[in-house]
Amino acid sequence: MISRLRDAQVTIVGLGLMGSSLAGALRGRCHAVVGVTRRHETVDVALARNLIDWGTTDMAEGVRAADVVVLATPVRVILRQLAGIGQLLREGCLLMDVGSTKAQITAEMARLPDHVQPLGGHPMCGKEVSGVEAADPALYQGRTFILAPLARTSEAALALGCELAETIGARPLVLEPERQDYLVATVSHLPYLLACALVATADVSTSADPAAWEIVAGGFRDTSRVAGSDVTMMLDILMTNQAKVLGALEVFQGQLGELARQIEVADEDALRTKLNGIRAERLRMFP
Amino acid sequence: MISRLRDAQVTIVGLGLMGSSLAGALRGRCHAVVGVTRRHETVDVALARNLIDWGTTDMAEGVRAADVVVLATPVRVILRQLAGIGQLLREGCLLMDVGSTKAQITAEMARLPDHVQPLGGHPMCGKEVSGVEAADPALYQGRTFILAPLARTSEAALALGCELAETIGARPLVLEPERQDYLVATVSHLPYLLACALVATADVSTSADPAAWEIVAGGFRDTSRVAGSDVTMMLDILMTNQAKVLGALEVFQGQLGELARQIEVADEDALRTKLNGIRAERLRMFP
């Protein structure tokens, strides 16, 4: 295994928002950044925007000489790619991903041939825009980059993964896959579903009234923002974290139901205590 | 009634975030801006920050010579103030408010003495900070300012209300009180409750895990932002719009329940169709 990122060829598979932003952030900080995509046009855009050194639509060609390969496709595409990519990789290659759920991916990674070093990854960032056109090399700056090593992952491989995260300005955080999936179900996947249900509610309740769109204020805009996320990406996330997402939804529905009951019976003392506690908690989270 | 705002003494009752920001936005654009508050210290801060021409803790003194009075206190304080303020106001005085619910306030305004011109108001803006220290004269810039005239409100009074909204950079929008309360229940009060229930869920589910706070990403931050709103203000809003808020909650719970069921039975076709429709709707709302 290569010891320093600056000597490495890093191949990024998938040049959507996450992959192309990663490419741009790594460009010039390692020996070469290579992009693998389905479409030639995407390679052309990535080259024109100086995000990659070279690119290809041929997976075998793109990963053959790679010291580090990062899968940056939707979660279930990653799962399919993991089934076939092992034999294409050189001895000691670090194989990472940037998918939002980790239990299924690391389980699949455990089946890779022994000569590959697997490491699950999940950078906590994103945008409501997709594709190479939206590439933003600063996307990872200041964000947490979760790393989920397997039992078989060597210390050197984990150290190289940490170096990659730090090189793009992120803060590596090592988490066990089940624990990461539990936490992101609440802090990431649940907010997406709430935003979606809020937009659907506004659509059902108020879309017949043209005044509704004139009065949507900052609260609605912010609360609904993530409803604009890429649907294929989110569907893969929800379907590979089904039980934990449903668990988070159930806790949420209980909390919202309690607020609704307190409003219904006008139990103002209980409501005030609850809302004050929540406000204090929010201020603790984001001082 | 005075015909032009620039000749008017405008008295603002309550120098919290909304009132003090309004004062700052009007200062220099009318004859005088007067502040009425409970505490002398607030008058001192407002004077030091050049938000008012003069201030007092004596309601009668502050409103006696006013051509326009704006009540900028929590909704149920406005309701109490409306019961006694009429006799303190001069002939033809325009009496407005900036409370977030309008049905109960305009019903109370209907009982004002005939020499007063009442006009309900609700600017669609706010912040998660409170008090005169947070005053921001640009707060109203580009925002919709809902105006809810009563049957007895004269055209001249409505025109003066519109001029006030435009003077502070807002867009006036005339709405019937019940219709405004219905719409804001969905686009403003519901997002607040979702943000609160989300923070409560994170607190219940993940607060024992220190990693949770390292991974909260932009989605959670944005979706939970309004949970930091002033609790007394929000409690008054919820309690004076109880039925419509509960109606909006019910529609939301139905929408969220439908998403949960589709995830549970893994009905991906239905889920994809639904999420795509929601994403398109969100993009239409905020292009």
C-alpha cells in the first residue's frame, strides 16, 4: 500500500456532485486524479473544469493503476460495483466509498479479495444540486467525514483514509457502521423525510391559493430545503437503512403527537416547558 | 387621518426584535418614531442605537399624539392592549399590529371606538434571536407584509398601512384574516412544530452519543432552525390559531405516514413517484 496521498493515483468512480467535488478538492494534492463515469460528456466537463487529470468510461482502465479508489455513486450502485471491482484492483489498493449508509456497504466490502484494503466512508455534506456542473471543491471544507473501517482494514489503510479526509479540509471521525447508520437516520434521513412531507402538506393544503407562495417565509424555506435532494440518491439511502429510518420516524411521530395533544388540550404549562427545553437544546447544538 | 407617512408620528408598542427593527426601518422616514416599552433599559438601548426619536414606559404618553400606532408585542399581549388602548388614541389614528395570527386580533379590533382606524398586519419575517439588541432595520426588506383590513377600515387607512409596509422595504399583501390564519398555519406554524419535534427526537434518540453532535449536517441545521424561536411568541401564536394548526398537523401526519408506509413495504415505484413530485414542487416554490 502507498504510504502518502501525494504520491497516489486516486480514481473516483462517479462524477456527480460528491465525486466531482472530491476530484476538484484532491486535484494537485496527489499524483493524479482520475475520473470514471458512464458518459463521455461528463469526462469532458470534468476535464474542462480542471477537476481531473484524465477520465474514462471504462472501469477497468480507470482503476487499474489506482492506489486509492473512491466509489461516489448512489448506495445501491456502490453495492453492485463492489461485487465486481475487486479483481480489477492492484495489490494494496485502498477502496473507499462516500455512500450515506454504511452497514450494507461494509458487509459487501468484507467479501472483497484479500489484496484490497476496504474502508467505508461518509462525508456529512451535500447540496440540493446534482451533477458535475455543480462541482464545488470547497464542499467538504469543515465537514465531518465518517470513516467506518472493517475488521480486516489495516492501520495504514485507515491512516491513508484519514489523510484523504484531511486533505480535502474535512474532519475524519471513525464510527462503527451500525452506529453511524443509527445516528444518520435521525440527524440526516429523518430531516429529509420531514422536508418532503412538509412540501407535500403545503401542496395539498394551500397550493390552490396563489397567496400561499407570496407568504412562504424563511422558516418554510429552511425547513423544506433538503426536499430538493436527488431522489435516486435518497431512495437508495432510505432502502439501505430502512429499519433505522422507520425507528427514527416512529420516535418523531411520538414527539409531534405529544406537541399536537398539548396544543389540542391547551396544556400551556406543559407546552411551554417542552418548547423551552427544545429551544435550549437547539441553542446548545448550534451555539 | 394623516395622509402621508413622512408627516406622521409613529409609535411602536413593544421594542423586541420585530418592534425595534420596525423602528429602525422607519427612523428618518416619518416625522418621529416613538417607542413604548415596559422597561426603561430598553428605551435607553433603543435611543443609544438610534432606533427611536424618544421612548417611554407610559403607554398613554407614548400614543397620545401618534398618527400611527403599531402593536409589536406577543399576540395575546396585543389582545389585552387592544381592550384598553382605544380611549388613549387621537381621532383618525391608524392602529396596526404585527402579530402572526389575525382572526382573533381583528375580531378584537372590531370593538375599538369609532374614532380609531384599525388594520391587522403580519410581516412574514423573523429571526431566532430576540430583543432590542437584535434589532435589524433590514429585517423587513423584500418580505411580504400581510395586511388584514376590517369592514370598518377606510381606504385611506389601508393606503397608509401599505405605505408603511413599502417604506420599510416590504411587499404589502391584503388577505382576509381567516384565510391568512389558514395559510400561515401550514407555511409558518407547522414548520416551527416540525423543527421542535425534530430537535426533541434527536435529543431522545442520539443525545447520549457524543458523535451525534459531530455529524449533524446542514440538513439538520436548516430543518431545525426555527426551533430556536421565542417561546412566548410562539405559544401565543399556537394558542390563537389552535384549530388551523391542528388541521395542518393532521395533514402533515398523513403525508409523513404515507412516506413511512411506502418505506416499510418497500414500494419503491410509489416512493420514487412521490419524492420526484415533491422535489419538483420544491423547485417550483424556490427556483
